[in-house]
Amino acid sequence: MNNQQLKQAIIDDIEFLKTAKIGILDKDIYYSRLKKYAWRAFAWMYFPVITLGFFVFIFTSKSHLRHDFLENYLMDCIIAGLLVPVFALVAYFTKIMNWIVFEEFLLPHLKTKDMIGSYLRKFISLTLKLYIVWLVIGMISCGFESTSTIILQLLAFVGLHFIMYLIVYAELNRIGASVFFEYLSDLFDKEINRLPLK
């Protein structure tokens, strides 16, 4: 899709959103997708911390560091590292719910659905890569202080949230899609909160 076609597709989708109605979503579909997406979001944030903590434990177990210290560090990765993914999941839970409804009722009718899917995959992939790099650098440079695990996670989550927000907003402005997403946001504000499940 060239620039002119994309521009026209965005205009057509905005016109569609002006009259779009959201129906009743089957509760089995809704809750199965909610569990699937929530689990993925949780796993993307939690498993890198456990994996990195395990590798730190393995590669430093023969060093001058005390074995009990390393065990405590690994346990902090497992226990304290759980807190930030849970916090992030709670913070983004409504966005996940909105995406499920959007994916079911609106996305199939949009001319920009391929573009939306492509950008979503690209931004999720970039966020995950930056998150892991942030954790690797932080966990190595902090001298294996056990209290640093949750601080690094929190900084990575909050920092990447703002960084990715700016990148996404800049890209949407570049392709002229920001107006489309404003209409979409307005639609969700009006419709989603009153949705029944059958």
C-alpha cells in the first residue's frame, strides 16, 4: 500500500468508525482471549528476569561470591521479579480487554487492518528487545545486588512505556493515522464500558 492508498484507507476507516456499532461478545471467546493475552503479557515481562537471574547464578556460582548470596539473588529474581509484571498486567488490563473487542468487532472491517497488525507486532517486538537489553545491562552492572532486580524491572517498564509512547505517536503522526486512533479512542470511551457479555 503506497502513501496515497494508505491515506485513503485511513479516511475510509474513520468514516466507518463514525457509524460503527459494537455488539455483544460471546463470553467464552472473550475470557479465553483475555487469559491468553494476559498470560503472554505476563510471561514477556517475567520469564526474562528468571532466565537472566538463573544465568547469573550459574555463571557466577564458581566465583568469589558466596553461594548463599547467589541463592538469595536468584530467589529475588523469582519472587521480587514477580511484582512488576503483576503491576504491569493490572495497569494494562483494560487495554487488553479493549483490544479483544476491537479485534472481534472492528478490525476485520478496517482497510488498515494489515497495517495495524504489522505495526503492533513491530512495536511489541521492539519493546521486548529493549526490555531484555535494559535488564541484561542493569543486572550485570549493578554488582548482583539482590534489591536491584525489582528496581531495574520498574525502571525498564516505566522508561520503555514513555519511550515507546513517543515512538508510536511519532510514527502515527508520520503516516497520518493519529486522527484515526483518536476516533477509535472516542468510540471505546463511549461504547466499551457499557458492553454486555452473552
